[in-house]
Amino acid sequence: MSWRSKQGTDLLKSHDWLVQRSQTVLLHGARLIDPSTGLDKTADVLIDRGKITKIGKINRDELKGYVELDLRDKILTPGFQDMHAHFGQPGHEDRETLTTGICAAAAGGYTGVSITPDTDPYIDNAGIVKWIQDQTSGSPVNVVPVASVARDDEGRRLTEVDDIFHMGVRVFSDTGRPAATPEIMRRALEYMKLHNLTISSRAQETSLAAGGVVREGPVSTRLGQKPWPSIAESMAVAKSLLLALHTGSKLHLEAVSSVESLDLIRWARERGVKVTCDTTPHHIALTDEATETFDGNFKTSPPLGSKRDKDALIAAIMDGTIDAVAADHVPLTDEECLVEYSLVPDGVVGLETAVGVLAKVLGKGKPDWNKLITLLAIRPREILELPPATIATGSTADLTIIDPEAVWTVDPARFFTKGHNTAFGGWQLPVKSLGIINRGWTLIAPDARMLVK
Amino acid sequence: MALKSTHLLGLRDVPAEDITAILDSAVAFKEILSRPVPKVPTLRHVTVVNAFFENSTRTRISFELAEKRLSADVVNFSASASSVNKGETLIDTIRNLEAMKIDLVVMRHPLPGAPNLLAKYCDSKVINAGDGSHEHPTQALLDMMTLREVYGDFNKLRVTLVGDISHSRVALSNIFGLTTMGAQVAVCGPPTLIPRDIEHLGVKVYHDLDEAIAKSDVLNVLRIQLERQDSGLFPSKREYHQTFGVTSERLAASNKPLTILHPGPINRGLELDGDVADGPHSVILQQVTNGVAVRMAILYLIAGGEK
Amino acid sequence: MPEKEVRLMDEMDIQRSIARLAHEIIERNRGVDHLGIVGIRSRGVHVAERIAKQMSEIVGRELTTGVLDVTMYRDDFRTRKVGPGMQVTEIPFDIDGCTVLLVDDVLYTGRTSRAALDALMAYGRPSRVQLAVLVDRGHRELPIKADFVGKNIPTSSSENVQVHMKEMDGSDEVVLMRGGRAND
């Protein structure tokens, strides 16, 4: 079952990926961009036993038994890190397994993925954290379990935070198990101060969401769909922010989607609240109008917002209000999607399309690379309290290769993820990840195999 | 004059010429209903399934009569939630029926967009007989047929929908259809029962029934579901009747000719007083008769259209 | 193939045919008592009206006509899909026990007449039904024969006979078309 059992490498190879474990790798001619150090130059990089040993002119004669990649016109960045992907395993292996999830992440350029606790059983004890760590050890993608804040579905009892902390977990999420009352959320935030941990909240006031399926507005009215008002989010965001202000604890808000939420986050930051937030590619690329055809591939949580929301999210990314972009990867089976719109579970897959969608939305294919890499690689690691992935001599080689000139069409049939529920099927995207280098693995996409000398 | 539409999923995108074609044909079908033998052999070769995923006795009977008067073979299928409980999906259910050689599905479903799903993934032609609070195009067309009989055309006709707009399956179809045909549509009800941003559909909003009456030629009074008072959408039946009940006193005070429609079934004494429902302003029974004629016209035109 | 038109009857020819048909109908029925005239949509209606007008002049009292739409009874619904729009049938008299004279413009395969017979029966039980047509062009596919024929015109099945009526087409004439739309 584990990565070491070859299941993952076999899956990648069956898609014509090049999978290597090489001692010495020479990356030739790439543009190196690392916003954390301000690095932006074209140079060769030498990797030996998983570490970057040299950046600059490299004398090939001194090397023996090395693999060389010709990365001229390509960009090398710190490896991408996702914030909250649903990998299904354990319990929902028909949607995704750790193996297919890891391959999907690698294909999207991610070297690390935080996975949500809403598995079956929940990630709410040290044992299950250990199981996931064992299953994914040695994989080319770091799989980082996020634990559940609550240990019961009603959101009343706290998980054993200290026990789980000692397994290396730094972030606790309320996904699927929102705190039953503001009092319980308050105590949870306070308890996290035991180790200065972060609560990652998917803030939605369920009583206001009231079973809604389309963002309340002209579109939900026109379609007769049960409305999900934006205040369901902003009310919950306000509550969480006030509790974070009161407790002084660290709060991360997932998949923020409305103008009002952004205003509240700015208000809270001015008052010193330790709050970070992310949004998703689909919320900055699409609006509620996408749901007009009753296509379940546009059913998300929170629902797609208005054009005003979308524009505000993009502005908030540019001005730094939004720290990171999370793919918010939720694979579903085809059967789950071929039902009435209201019955389709919320969520879309996203790991394999995130960088392309971001590049398209944020720069019409010519994005500000520093910004894009900050959103996908730098800030996520900071928020998740993971070691940074830095392009510097002596650092761990944790890298993503991207082709800034690529033009490609999204075809769900070619995904690694088991979920075909993409909101971007048929889209033509700029910028593509060509592979990752991490933990001694070199993974190269089929369309980039000719880069290997 | 085949329709531009293959299915009848809703009136939102149905062009004026299609609506006119349906209403014109319906006039001819209404005459058939008055014959000593009110039946024609036209759809002898057509098998229609009435797939009702929620109860609606009136709509089902109206469709069934229309189908039988066109000599179609009719199969009734009521699933409620039972097949969903068994894990069978809507698409599986209909594909199963299709394997038994059917041509047309008339579907009633509690969830918006269910007929659109069917039209996309199944081979049959689909007629929407009401999908949640989305559309109920045949009801709107029979309302329109009735209004055309009274007024001749829809130009500048002022029609106000009164009551629970949010949860109505009739409201949107009426708004789309009447607006397409040049009528001026308004809605009237408590703010809790009117969906946000409905002005974007080109309708006026009234919260005062007397004002609405003063500015309308037609009131289409919608049914109030009693469970709405339990979800806090209005305080009591008594207060609803006082503020939005259509009574003969209100109509007398307005002192103008007015036509009253109601899609049924009526809560007498709540949204509509009995003496108004049975009174000279009411065309409610005419709506019921027209329902069969309109549905015959739709079945005829959809069954005969290109796939 | 370009359409070619040959005029077979002009306004005067049609007028003469109608006059003769009116006389024959009255003679064969020994008057107009218990006789109901029904035109088949669409041009049969105008032929019926003209015959009725002529007969009214002969017998000295106003004869009314009915209108029959046979769309719903056609046997080609499956193959030609929806054709002409459904229009209203109006028969302003009780057909039970009376002689109904069905009137059409052209008799060809006999299928329209068959549909008309079926349609008529939905209104009651006439004691007798007769058929009058302005033109009989042959090629019957069903055992149907007109009781009164204005003019027999032998044709080939690739040809097409069109009756034009002033009320609908602006002129009165009967033309033979080659390669045009087939007669119904």
C-alpha cells in the first residue's frame, strides 16, 4: 500500500512519466525564481543526494554518473505546497487514494500537500496520523496530515491536541466538524496556545447557508436554486476573527470567497489578529453564472460568488490580503456527480490545474512569477509551519519545474486524480508544471522527457 | 412550424414564436376536447412516461388526459424518494425505462434542474412538469392561454404574481413567458417570500397588495404552503390573510375589472377568499380546462419535433 | 431541377367547374335538405365555400359550411414530423343523421380523405358521406373514390398539381408543376 510498494511509481510510469531516483542531478539553464530570497537569475543547479550543492557554473568533467536536464526557457521554483486537499483515504478510496492523490499533486507541480481530516475514520487521533505518515513515507510528495479540531461529529469535544502535536502536526482544521458553539470555538483557539498551533477554519454559518446550493443573488433567483448567501461565510468569518482577537490565537481561514470576508480580515489585521487566509483557483476564475447549466462540476463549498466577489478576491491577492491559493482539491466519483445538482457533493478537483488557472487569471498567461510562487509555495509553508523550500546552496532540493510558454487543454480523462469533477474541463491554459524534484526523486512529465540528456 | 426547442425544460429560453405556436395549437386542441369523441389518433405510436418524483395529482391527471386524448400509450411512474433510497440514480431510472422503448418523459421532480440533467444524459424528449422552485412551463403556458382568451394578447398587460414567490415553481415560468410576450410582470408578497435580486428578471416588487391591485390587470395568486410559517417566513395565517389575502373587499375597493388566476390547489380563506375564487373575476376553472389543451399542444409539438 | 409550371385551369375554368359541381350535388341529393358541407383545410375550405355559394344561389337560401382540420388524423405523423400547424375545426351544424359533403381541392393518394373520414366520425354519425373535389389527379393508394369531380387530370407521380385560390394565393388557377413539392 505504501509508496515504497511501487504502486505510485507504476502509476506514474503508466502515464509515461519519467521516474528516477538519482544521486546527482544537473539542472541546466533554468531561470531560478525564489521570492523568499529575492533570487531571480538564470543559472545551473547541481543536486547531490537530495541537497542543492551548487548554483552557478558547473564543471561537468568533475561529475560522474549524473543525470542532466536541459531547462533552458523553463522556470525552477521552490516546490508548491497545497493547503487542504481531500485524499479520500482512509474511507473514501473510490474518490481518491493516497497514491492517486500524490500522483495528482506531483503532476500539478506540488511537492507537498496538506490533507484534510474528513476521512473515515477522521484524522482525530495520533494513531491515524501515524498511519498516514507510514503510508506516505518516502513518497516524492510530502503528505502532511491536518488534524481535526473536534473528535466528534457534533463539534463538541476537542481532539487530543498535545498527542497529535507530538506526531508533528501543527494545524488543526474544523472541516466537516465545525465547532458546535462559539464557546467551543473559543476554547479550541485557546487550547491551541499550548503549542502556539493554528486553527484552519472553513468558516460557514450553516444555519444561514440553510441547505443552499448556489450563491444567493440574481443567478440563484433565476435558476430557482436554494440560495446560499455570502453572509453565511462573512458572519462565520466575523465570529472567528473576533474570537481570534479575544484569544490571541492563530487563525487561518480556508477558501475565503466574498467581499465582506475580505473587509473583515483587513479590519482584524489592523487590530493585530494573527489571521491568514487562502482562496481557490475556481473562486478567482469563475462566478455563479457557471452554474446556469445545472452542471455539478461547478458545485463548490463555498459556492462560486458574484463577479464583484471574484474581482475583489483577485484584488486581495494582489494587495496581499489573501496569503495563499489552495487548490481545494475534492475528488468525487463519476456516479456522485451524475445526479441532480442539489445532490452532487460540494467540491471540485484542482491540484492538476491550479498553476495554469492562476497564471491565466492573474496575468493572462504572463503572471508576476514572484506573486504566483509566493501564493503556491512560500506562504503555504509559512502558514503550515513547514520547513521552507529554498533555492540556495545547502538547502534541501524541493523544486518544481514549470514551462512558462506551455499551452495545454484540460482533459479530465488524463488526470491522475480519480476525480473527473473539474470546473475547467476543456479550458486552454497557459503555464504547465513539467515535473518535481523532491526527496531524492526526479519526476518528469511525458511532454518534457526530451529535456533529459 | 416545428418548435425551436427539442425539449420543454423551461420558458426562460423559449422564443416568442414558439410560445405563440404552442398557444395557437392549444386553441385547436381545446376544440377537440369539446367534440362528442374528444380524442384523436395522432400519437398512437408514441409512448409517454409520466415520471413523478413527487406527488402532484392535478398535474399528473392533466398530462395523462392530454396524452390519452392524443392516443399515446401512457405509463405512470411515481418514485417519490423510494428509488433514490435504493441507491438508484435518476439517470439509471430513466435509462431503465428507455430500455423498454419509450419516446417521451414528462417529469415532475422536487429539485431544480433535474429535467436538464435528463435531457443531457438520456435519449428521450423531456417535458418538465415542475422542478422544485425552478420552472413549471406547462402551468405558465396554460395561464397564458387563459389570459390570451380574456385579453387577446399580452402587450402591456400588467400581471402580478401574489404570494410565495421564493418557493413557487410557477413564478419563474410565468415571469419568463409573460415577459417574452411583452407583458409587464410584478410580484407581491412579504419580503421573506420574494427571492433576492428578482428585479434583475425585469419585474417590479410590491409589498402592498392594494398598491399592486391598483397597478395590475391580472392577479395570479400563488399557493401558500402552511409549513412556511414554521420556518419563520411569515408570522401567522391570520396575519398573512390580513396583509396579502385576496378578498372581495379589496377587489371591491379597487373598483376595477381584474382577472384572478390561481394554479391550485387553493387555500380558501388564506391567500384567496372563496367568494373571489368562485366569483366573476376568477378564471380558475378555465385554467384547468386549458391545462389539458395546452399540454396536448406541447405533447404534439414536442413529439413531432426533430430530435 | 428547376420547377416548370403549366396552367391547366384558369379563373373561368374553375368557375365553370364549381358551377357544374353545385348543380350535380343538388341534383344527386334531390335538394339540400339534411346536407352539410364541410371543407378540408386548407384549400378545400375555399372550394367548399364557393360550391356552397353557388348552391345557395340555385336553391335561394344561405348554406353554411364547416371546416375540418385533419392534421391529427394523418397517417404520416411519424415520418414527416410536425407539418402544418394545427388549426381549429368548426362544424356549425349537427352531423348526426345528415349527409355530409366533404370538399377538397385535389384528390391524389386518398390519404387525406381517409383522415377526413376519421376526423368527421369524432363529431357524430352522419347517415351518408360524399366527397367532392375540384381536381382528381389519379394515383390512389387507398380504396377511395370521389362522388363529384370538377376535372380529371391524368398526371405522373413526379408531377404535382397545385390549386391556387384567390383567398390564399391571390389568383384562381390550377397549375401542373414538375419536380415541385408532392401533393399531400
